[in-house]
Amino acid sequence: MTNDMSRKYSVASSPHWRYAFTLSNVQRLWLLALAPAMVASIWMYGWHAARVMGLAVFFAVAFDALANRVIPSKDSTANYSSVTLAIILAFMMPYDSPWWLILVGSFIMIVVGKKLFGGTGAYPAHPAMLAFAMLLVSWPGRFDYTRSLLAIDWGTKMVEPLRLVKTLGGGAENTFLWQDLLMGHQVAGIGNALVLYLLIGGLFLMLIRRIPWQTPLAFLLGHVCMAWILNLVGPGEFASPLFYVLSGGTVFAAFFLATEYTTSPVNPIPRLLYGFLGGLLLMLIRAFSNYSDGVVFAILLINLGNPLLDRIRPKVWGVEVTGNA
Amino acid sequence: MKFKQVLLHGLWKDLPPFRLVLGLCPALAITSSAEKGLGMGLAATFVLIFSNTFISALRKSIPDKVRIASYIVIIATLVVLVEMSMKAFFFPLSQQLGIYIPLIVVNCIILGRAEAFASRNPVFLSMTDGLSVGIGFTISLTLVGSIREILGAGTWFGMSLFGASFEPFGFMVEAPGAFLCLGLLLGLMNAYSRKRGEMFIQS
């Protein structure tokens, strides 16, 4: 008895079982998934792409560290979340972004979008999307991808595919070869339209189950459904569903933006609804708004619907449902 | 002592719109430039001083049951005066402020001060209270307007501050920029007064 009493027992509260599923590990896996597109971007755009990504990462991490010094929080700079966000923001920036544009974008993303709400796990909208939306509203002229890529020629028509379809009608999709669109030979930000490389990264994350399969697939399904309906109604006005999936940031949005952990639902059925709604909204924005590629606004809109969708939850056994819980 | 307290409370303790969190509609809608903020603040200050004075003078003869209606009559009279004089003497500014000048009638700060202060205090103190809160409101609106105008347009009271190479942060003069600016200022003020140990944050 005395022997038992003298032995030290661990009295920590749960969870007792730990494994390497830490935030910094997950974020590093995301960076690994984004790596093919990063490499392809530097390969295609040269040192400009490296400059934009490097500056974004530098500013984002610096703001994160500064914000942590002013307002200490659990969300430490060492968890790589700022790096992932910075790469995602950089992917949507044009090839010739000036340094101050990236500086302002990183500030809004990290300080306003992330830290003011309490850091990773607490923000209501994707910080990179918030920052990009503010930049797009403030400096629309700087986000004219067509003008930014005048110096480059890949042997295809150097206009944003979605913009051409928007102005000339659905027939303009034949200007572009689907192989070119798939390989990322299309006018866009430095990384958001590298469809094949993003697909490789996204499928990698999905196969190692670091992102759920429901959100991206439902996103693509919603997009295809809406595009198909619109194409049936007005074939001259809208292009085919495949064209919409391959052009602009659809695949990027489905695999890397809609699946962001903090702003997406946690249960399977809400995930399906969330993704489907996102794809549908994206197609509606592309079809009926002034913006040719509305990825940012579609993602921000579904982010706002997330708390509502999270109320759809599995039934708890043995507990009687009362009221409107 | 009481007089000094009343004179200063509108500048920090009850600073509108940050501390009272009243009068947010003009604070968000018309602060896209410093000039508009100042104009709106001065118009509201004028109405506030005189509405407080008249309501305080009539506080014994206004029946309790119809007091809100009576206050509105007094405030509306003053607002019509302000609106007409602004149209006569400051026509461009009144064009810019538009509907927000007549809307001073339903500004919560004015009705709030009438109800909370002027209806139970003597005339001179009420006038001081109106002046104090009005000046606080003017300073706040001019501050929000200045921040938004400097960042969003690169000018201050119409003067160009930066060179031609400056590309203004247009988001700040749009409606969402007002929410961002007001929220950040409110947060900073709350953080500052928490540091000073003031108990005002209502839970």
C-alpha cells in the first residue's frame, strides 16, 4: 500500500494520446502541396514570381511577429500559418505587383484579417481573400492581368480566358486549347491558374486526408452543374462547363481556399453543402457580375454562411432534442 | 466643480460616437472626407446646444407622457433652421451631406442627451453639456474623416498631401472602409482605457 502511494501518477486531463497532427506540421504539408505550383510558377514567370512570393512571405511573417509582440496570443509565428496564407495571397497577385501592394496586402491579411480576430482558428473569413478583396476594390487597375503579361508570349491568346468569354460570348472558348488551360498557359495571377500543378497538390492533401474530400468535389460539382444549366439556357452566351473548371482560379478555390480549416464546416453534410454553394456562387458571379473571375467573392460569401451550416450536426445519442438547439 | 465636469465629459468619458456608441449612422455614412465630417459635426453641435437649452428651459411644462414627441418638435425646428441656413450659406457642403442633414432629427445623441441630461438639469448646465458632447462629436467625425480621406484619397481638407505617384487606398473611402476605421479606433480606445483601469466596458 505504501509502495503504491509513493508512486507518482500522471494526473493530466485529456487528451492523453498525442501524435504529430500539430498545426505547424499540417501547415508544412500544405506548403508541400503548394510546392508544385510554386516551382511551376517560378519556371513560367521567372524571378518575378519568386520576388512576389518571397516578399509576401517576408512581410506576412514580419507582421505576424510584430503583432504577436504587441498582442501576445496562442497563435505563435512558428506555426507556419502566415507562410501558407502569404503563398495563397501571392498566387493571386499579378506578376508585376509593386512591393507596396504586397506590403498593404500582407498587413490587411495578417493584422486585420487574422490577428484582430484572435489568430488561426478564430477568424470568420479567409484572411488572404479578405486582403485580396480589399486590394482589388482599391486598385482595380493593378489587377489587370492581361496588361501585366504583355511582355510574355506562350503561343496562346494572351487575354484572361474568362474575360474573353464574358465579352465575346461562349464561342470564344474555342480560342483556347484545353491542354494550354490545364498546363497553366493562361493569363492570371502568378499561381492561381496553374491547374495541373494545383490539382496534383490538392489530390495529395486529399489522399493523405489533410483536407476533406467533400468540400472540393462538391465545389467542382456545384460549379459544373450551374455552368451546365447556364450553357443549356444560353449556349451562345456561356462556355462549356469544362472550360469554366479549367480557367481562372476554380481548381485553386476548390482545393485550397474552400477547404481552409477555420472558415469551413466540420461535418460531412455541411461540407458538401458548403462546397456546392461555393461552386454555384462562383459560376453565378462569373456569369452575371462585372468581375470576370469572382473566386474571392464566392469564397468570402460562403465563409459568411459557415456558422449557419455548422448548426447541421450529428444527432447526439441519448439526449432529447429540446427547443431549437 | 460640477460645471467643469459637465464641460469635459463629452471629450473623453462620454465621447460620441465611440463611448456612447450612438450616432453611428452619420459617423459611418458621411465621414469619407474630413470636410464632410467637420460640417456634419458642427451642424449637430448647433442643434445639440439649442435643443438642450430649450428642452431644459421647458422641462417643467412638458408633460411626461408626450415628452419624446415634444423633444422631436423642438429638435426638428432646429434642424430645419440648420438645413435652410446651410443651403443659403454653404451650398456645396449641404449638397455633399445631402439627406444626412435632415436626418439629424433622428440622431440618437441629441435625443439621448435631451432625455438623459437636459430633462433634469438647469438651463446653463444643459447648454454646457450640449456644447461638450457636440465638440466631442465634431472632433470624432473629423478624425474619422481625416483618416479615411488621407488614406483613401491622399488629401486632407482637399489639399494634396503626397506626390502624384501616390496611389490612394480607395477602399477606405468606400462604405466598408468606414466600418474598418471606426472599429479599429473603437478597439484602440477600449484597449487604452482598459490600460488606464477605467471601468466602462459594458458586458
